[in-house]
Amino acid sequence: MENTIKAPTYTFHKELFTYSGGYLMYGHNINDQVFIARFKHGPKNYRKWINFLCKNFTVESYLQDAEKTSPREAVESRGFVDEMTIACMKAKLIAKDKIIAELNKRLEAK
């Protein structure tokens, strides 16, 4: 989903966030709202995102970073960590361990 920067481009304000149906949006009203993030696994941490965004981004800097990568990668690049971040890191480590084990087997077979 491509963001068109219509929302205010200055600092985030908590009262301008709306959360509905798994989508976190930001803006004064429906005409200037921009997509912030989608929460596929429930709303349990969207408030953490709001607090983190308010402390670490301007609206414009977040939208630019999120468009270059993804919403999750944008906030993680500034130090955001939650249960999902840890689960993703663990999955990457497990995958890396499996690849290393397979490469070692191939080396030993030669």
C-alpha cells in the first residue's frame, strides 16, 4: 500500500492515531489519513507502536522509512523490539543454523 503524504509531516500526536480492523492510521480525518501499520496477529501491541513513533519519528521520516522497507523494519531500525521482533529473530537464527549444518554435511561428504 503506497502512502501519499497528506497527513501532517511534523511530530506524531497520539490523538491523531486511529486503530480499526487491524489497521493503524494517522491523520486529522478520513481525507488526510495515511497508513501506518497492519497488525495481523491482533491489536495487542499497537499502543507500543504509537508511543515509539511519537518518541522516535516525525510523520514524514516514518512514512519515508516505511515505504523504503516495511513498517516493521522502519521501527526496528530505530530500536523497537517486541515479541514479534524476537520471534522473527529466532526464526532467522534457526534457518541460519540449518543452512550451516547442511553446508557442513556437504563439506564433510567431499
